Amino acid sequence: MKVGVVVFPGTNCDRDTVAAVEAVGHVADLLWHASTDPLPAYDAIVLPGGFAHGDALRAGAIARFSPIMPRVVEFAHSGRPVLGICNGFQVLVECGLLPGALLRNDSLQFRSEWVHCRVEAPVWGLQPGAVLRMPIAHGMGNYFPDPEAPSVEVALRYCDPSGRVTAAANPNGSWDNVAGIASGNVFGLMPHPERAISDVLGSRDGLYIFEALTRALVAV
Amino acid sequence: MIATAPSALIDRYGLKPNEYDRILELLGREPNELELALFGAMWSEHCCYKSSRKLLAQLPKDAPQVLVKAGEENAGVVDVGGGWAVAMKIESHNHPSAVEPYQGAATGVGGIVRDVFTMGARPIALLNSLRFGFPDEPRSRYLLARVVAGIGDYGNCLGIPTVGGEVFFDPSYRGNPLVNAMCVGLLRHDKLTRSAASGAGNLLLLIGNRTGRDGLHGATFASANLEGEGLEKRPSVQVGSPFLEKLLIEACLELLDRGLLLGLQDLGAAGLTSSSVEAAGRAGTGVEIEVTRVSRSETGMSPLEVMLSESQERMLAVVAPGRVAEVREVLDRWGLRSDVIGRVIEQPVVRVLQEGALCAEVPIAALTDCAPFYDWPYAPAPVPPPEPLPRDPLALLAHPNVCSRRWVYRQYDQTVQAATAATDDADAALVLLPGGKRAIALCTDGNFRHDDPYLAGALAVAEAARNVSCTGAAPIALTNCLNFGSPERPEGVWQLREGIRGLADAARALGVPVISGNVSLYNESDEGSVRPTPIVGMLGLLEDVAKRCTIAFKADGDAIVLLGPPTGPLDLQMEARVQRAVRQAIDRGLVRSAHDCAEGGLFVALAECCLKGGLGAGVEADLDWFDESPSRIVVSSSHPEDLAELGVPMTHLGRVGGQRLMIRGLADLALDDMRAAYERGLEALL
């Protein structure tokens, strides 16, 4: 199966994401943001982390206007899986594929640390209740829901190592400890699964997210 | 232009009367103002190390693994095996950070990153070393907070993990904080890029940011402004754009990968002047620059301002005339501006033209090789002793110079590039090399717990190498940043001499070559000079990352042993033996943890091993638990009897176990109380 990884100017997790996709046995191509080519050759699209366009205005606010984005929206509407990680999540929210907004962290500081997240919904076959350990690295990860939008499917919540969702486990002030949400076949999360793919890096739990992407592919 | 240079003009460009006489002699005529400015920039301490070059000659620079030696290029390069090489350098951005801490620190990161990717290396790690006044003062808190934010925002946006660093507080840094940034890059041997402007007729391509008046005279450290010429007075601090720098990294690495560039040089201090002169100097050629071709961000800039601007995020590439279109195509894709601003010429001069009219012409050698080098007079003078640390155990753990740095490092992305093996439970960071089996170990170190500048130099090297060794990695190269006071005072020169002598002795004793460095003098304020602060960035190589060692105690019942002499002054031969011993012990699997003793002595080392491992300990020995003697490492082992084969002095201290740290005759502390003090220390102050 073939996964397209979109590169905006300022994206900086593209290579890591390709390595993670390859680690679960798939082929990944980097897709330049200025391309308007249709994306039928791909089984899934990933918007990786970074600082697309330097986070000018707001994270993701300029990237949503990149020439490739109408193709990504088209792709999502075709029912195939789209994964947004960190800045990719911010782009998905800005372009309307996911509801809500990502505000500045309540600390008003960038946060880079290892967190635990509990799976809340069986998105792409993830097992509810599973606790995943992954790093975060963001300044704008404070999720705020859109009250007008249809109900959000909360996919991941920040929790303590034992799986309890507590205020102390929330690194950025996000509403209801949200770490990731899904809408149909579109999934966005703030933690970086591509940085948790081997014991030497500190965790293999990120592979579970990329394997879920595989299940999502099969399901299409 | 001027007929005779008034002393005010000579002074404006940071030159001294005797230096002006030397310029007259070298040119055989009077320089015009632009030419005088070129000399001022190139003969500044920052560019030519005129006060320190002779002293730096004593540093050991050679070793079989060294591919690019100190001083040859923008950064030093060493072989790390498997066809891979590592480029690295540390540099200060102290004065800009004192004036505008956020931009000063951010552009410090930007500058050192450019030095590294200029070599054809992809930047894979950042480190830093910071010094401030104590954070109980508002100004020091402000500087700390803004410097950390500046470093974080710049490095985070670039997608380069900040994997290590250090922060210490001392009253001497109150008026003059230190901000040293280090970058480490990875490259294939065959992609090693030189900066030389070779081949007459090749074109000079200026890539990236437009040129403005920002940072004007940063290198000459302007004491006078340009009001006389109707120019607005500008701060000498530059403003950075990490987004633009990220595009430059990707575009330049792509251009180098495709072999489209003949040379590449970053624009740092003294901007276009130093980059073009150094590139020509390295090739034995000359350069001709037409200033009207340089894209500006401001109107009405004079040739002098264009030549000396320190606008950030600019690179100078040497391109064959036939390849410009291909180069431009790559740059356009990355949205980067580029201007052909001149060419390489045979005659070894720098020639500046404006609309074809000659504005300046100076021999390259006059600006570089003929720069004055000084043996300043020196005189020993005491350095005030460091402020004593508290001897109450919990107060010590909460002290700003001992407590956890989590408040700082959680603002730095440590995990991007998915290669950071250990973040906060080892004495040095480990970054995986391609393939994932081998790793490099990295740390920065400077020791401020003494009153002897020789020891400051020697201990910085010894501690950095010891930290790297405690992960199991062998130190293979170091970079250094020498932060000292004015060389125009005899005691300042003495401190610098002693610091370099200590650094050289330790590097030689430990067999580690110095591959790059930076000298930052004049670190003084109204309150006097900073403590002599030589900082070392150390690179180690770990052959098997599965054998890596951390500081955390691992298992109840393990024996705790102190490797090295129980106390005593620095003995470099002993230091080398202890470091070798700990590496052997780790390689043979004889120890389960290793942690060097530094600030706060054995007590703090034991406390950190307990806190990181979540395990207590019970120890007993006839030692001063707060003694900060060097060459000592706390290890834990399930088979302590095997450690005897290492052949170094050792002291049995006790055993790992429980949830308390019990030190007979000193303390009996619950881990939770220790953690509260240690973790809250910095946050409580900020």
C-alpha cells in the first residue's frame, strides 16, 4: 500500500513520518504542497508535523490554501483515510476536515515532553482503553471544540500512566483532555506517533497508530 | 570620502591608531571610508581572533578521525565510521542576548546552524550553555525566560532537536549573560563542502533574506553611530526568521546533493564582507561585488551598509555560470530569493563596485593574513570564589544551580527527527546514527565552582568527557567557546591564557582533538567581568546503543560504588583512567548505572540516581558528601566484585533499595520530598 506524505514549506516531520510508515511495511512518497495532481495512486494521506509557512497568522492558516489541499479534501471525501499529526492536525482543523480549533497552550509556552493518551473510540480499529506513550512538541495544541459542529468523536485523551484522565496529565489545557479527534475517516492528533517507533526512542506505541492506518486502508 | 582619517572615524570602525598606520603601510595609500570599514570588520576580534590566535595555537587539533580541522572552515568535521561524518561548532551570542534576549538567542541558533549546513551536513542536534545572574532578580528572570523562548522557537521551527545543554547562575553574569549555542550535523564523507571561492569567472550568488541595515557593525561592536551621515541609529541586534532558515537548509542541502554548487559560505558577523573575503582567502582568489545587485529591504543603503549588514538567513554560493539556471530552479521551488552579486576574479583582492564605479579595492591578504595579532600584557589576579552551595540536603536539591532544568528543556523540541535515544536520564544525550545501532553522545559543560581559570578550562573538558563516558561512549572531538572579559586588562588576558592552557592540557591528556571554537571577549558590564567561562561541547561515539548507560538506579539490592579517588585535586592522568574504566565497565556490562559527580558533590549525584530510577539507597562512608572533587563517578552494579578488574580506586558506598535516601550521619529523606524540592526548584523562582 502506498501512503502520500504532504510536505509544506516548513514541514519538519516529513522524513520521520516516512520512516514510520515504512516501519509498518508500507511505501511512502513525499508530496510537494504546490502540486495539484490528483491523488488516486495513494491509499492514505498523512499531513505531518512541523511549522508549515512558519505558522504565520496561526498554525495551519496558510497551509490550508496550498494548491494540494483541495486534492486532500477530495481524497478525504472519497472515504480514504487522512491522518494529521501535530501541525498536520492543525491544518486539518483549519481546512474544515475536522471541527474545532487548536489554541495556544494554556502555559503560553511550547511543550516538549512524553505524555500518555488513552484510546477513547475505536477509530481505525484502535482498542478503546489502550494507553499509549508518545512525545508531544507543540505550542498550539489546546483543543477547543466547535459548539455548532456535529458531535466530535474524541479519539485520544491525555491520561496518567495508569490510564486515568486527570487535569495533571493534560499538557496544554485542551478541552476535556482531548489529544486527538476523528471525523469519519479523518483523524488528527497532537502527539507524535512517528517519534515512538522503537524501544531505543522510548516507546513503540506510535507503531500502533500507523498500524491502525493500515487497518483503515483495508477497511476502505 | 576622506582625505585624512580623523581619529573619530578610525575609532568608529573599531580600529586603533597603530592599526591605522598598518593599513597605510599595507595599502601604500590612505583608505577611503568603505575600505576602512572593511578593515575594521575583518580585523575585529570576532573575525580574526587578534587577541587569542597565538594562544589558541597550543590547542591539540590533530587526530586520525579529524577530517576538517579547527579554523579551516566554518565548522570542524570528524569521521564517525560507516562513511558518515559529524560537523560541529559552538558559538556565543552573548552581547545581542544582553540587549534583546529573544532575538539575540534566536539568531545565535540561526548562525550556528548555518555554519554547520554550510559544510554539507544536515543539522541533527542543538545544544546550548547559558549563564545568568540569580533568578531571584527580575532582570535575570526576564533574560532567562526570553533567551529560552528564543532558542526554543528558532530550533523548534527548524525541526532540529535540542538534546542537551546547561544553565547556571552567578552574580557575575547579571549584567552580561552568556548564550552559547552549539549545532551538530551529519553528512556523508563525499558530500563535504568547502567554502572556497575557486575558479575565476564563477559567479557569486547571494541566497535568502534581503539585505537591510539590521545588525550593522555587529562585528566591529560599534561604539559610535552613523548619525553624521544622516542615518538613523539602529540597534546592533539582528532579527531572525526560522522559517526562512528552514527553507535555506532544505534548498542548500538539495543543491549540494545534486552537485550544483562549487562552494557555500554563510553570512555571519560582518555579513557579505567576511563571507566573501574568507571564501576568496581559502581559494587564493579574489572577489568582485556589485552592490547594486544586492536585493535590499530598505532604501538608500550605501555600499558600506550593504557590505557590513548582518541581516540574517543569507548564504553566499559559488556557482559556475552554466549552472545558474538549474540552481535558480531549485531556489524558486523553495521560494527563495537569489541575486548574482559578483564573481570570482584572479587578482586576490576584494573589489566593491556600485553601478560599475569602483568603491573599494583591498588585497585579501591585507584583510586576513596581515591582520594584527597581539600578545597583550597579562598579570595574575584572583577570581572571586564561587558562592557556596547550601549544605542542607533539601535546600541544596532546590538550589537554582542544582535543581531540575525541566522548566527550560520542556520548551525545546527534543524528539523531532526521531533519533534522540535518551533525553533526561543520562549524563549526555544520545542521537542515533543512520542504521540505528550506533549513536553519538553529546553534551556541553563548563565548571564555575572554583576560583582558578586554569581549572575552569581543564574541568570543562574533563567533565564533558566524563559525562559522555558515563553513557558508554568514547569522546572523539570537542568544540569550545571561550567567554572571558576584556583582553585590554592584564588580569583579563591572564584569565584567558590560563583558561586556554587548562583546556589544552586536558584535551591532550584525554586524547580529544579540538575541532572548532569561538572566542568571546569583552564580556563585562558596569559590575565587572564575568567569571572566566570556557565552555566545551563534547562529541562521543557509542558503537552499540543497546549497551547505553543512564544515571538511574535500576534494581533493589545493587551495590553502589564510587569509581575514582575519594577526594583530591584534578589529576588528568587519573581522570583519563577513570573515564576509560567506566567505559570498559559499561561495555562489559559490569554496571547498571553511571553518573558523574559535579555540582553539590556525591550527595547530589546519589539523589539524582535515586530520583531518575525511582529507587532509594542506603550509603555509609567516611567522606564529605558535598565535596566537588573531580574524576569521580557513581555506579551501581549487581556484581561489584567484578569492578576490581578495572584497576582504578573505588569506594563501596552501600546499596540501592527502598523509597528513601539514607546517608549515615547526614540525611534520611523520602524520595517524594526530594523530588518536590528538585523538580520545583526553578519553577518556584520563575
